[in-house]
Amino acid sequence: MRLDKLLSNASNLTRSQATKAIRQGDVLVDGVVAAKGAMKVTESNKVTYIGVLINEPKPRYYMLHKPEGCVSANKDKHSLTVFDYLLVPRRDQLHVVGRLDKDTTGLILATDDGQWSHRMTSPKHKQTKRYRVTLKDPITDAAKKKLEEGLLLDGEKKPTKPSLVKVLEPNVIVLSIHEGRYHQVKRMMLAVDNEVTALHREAIGNIGLDAGLAEGEWRELTAQEIDLSKP
């Protein structure tokens, strides 16, 4: 890894501030003043900044109970984002795993581990996404069957993959899908002549929204939740 990148990743310095610190001679590599930010360093190198040992930070993983009205982005000029609630250092280095619409609530994940987020979102890894869906009209047996068999969405050529539908109340279902198409749940309901009035994501893969988190609250993921080798 480049020295300036390591320094900015492991501290509150921006990349330009890290470069300046290196030029000023504040950074040592194995006891020798570093000359350039582009210098390559490994875990075997001892890097210090003004006498403080610098270690490459470990990947970070968080879950957030997303409130209605905030957007799944790092920055937005007009609305609050999930990162306005996720108050952790170096938020600019994190990204959202599995976006939710502005009016959708529930589980959202954030990490700086690109490989992990790819495995969570790539269709080939078949991570189930479970939603609690409130409908305008009661769901019919025919609509339930279509959802479970897979159906063609407006403007698309391939039908959705089979889903799992559990009816909780006439107007409330739990829908489990394995894809992440644009506005998929809402479009699926339109395809069976119904309409979503409220949407809440309960789980992605083996990670369920912590019942102890109120809207806007977050916590780090556990080691078991991070481990994607477990079902």
C-alpha cells in the first residue's frame, strides 16, 4: 500500500494532509524519515507519525436501522443520508451495501470492504433479501402464486426469480427475494395489480435487523454476521 494512503486510512488526515506530513518529515518508516507518499509499505514495515505507531485499519462493518426520508448515499444536497446517522470516523471511506429507497425503512449495511459488499449484493451469491410489505389492497391467492413463481416486470425481458411469500395479514406480507432490481418490490406489486404503501427490509442473507435498534440507530456487525460462509 502507498504510504500516504495508509496514513490517511489509519488517521483522521486527508490524503493531502498525509502527503504534507510526509514532506515535513513527520513520518518514519522503520526508523527512517520517509521521502515520498508514493513509497510502498507492507505489514512488515514499522510506520510512525509524530511518534505514534500507524497500523493498517481493519475493515469495518455496520448495520443501521434506516428511517424513512433519508437517502442511501454518502452525500446529498437536499436530504439527510444514512451517513448523517452513522456517526463513525472516516465515513467518507464507507459505502452502502444494498441501497434502499428514500421512503423505505429497515436494515441497511455499510462497510469499507469492497469484496465483502460484492458478495452480499451479487446475484450469483443468492443472498436472500426479506421485506415486510404493506399493501394498498389485500393480496389474493392468484397474486401470491404469481409472485412465488416469478413474473415479468414492466420494461424487462426476463421474469423475476421465484420468491417466497408469507401472508401476515390481508394487506401485509413478508416477501423474500434473491435479486436486487431497480425498485423491484414495488414493481412486483404493480405487476399483480397492487401497490406498496410501506416497505421495511428485515434481513439480508443471515443478517437480520437488530430488534434493539430504533430508527436511526446503528451498531457494528458481529463476527458471525460478517462471516458469509455460514448460512
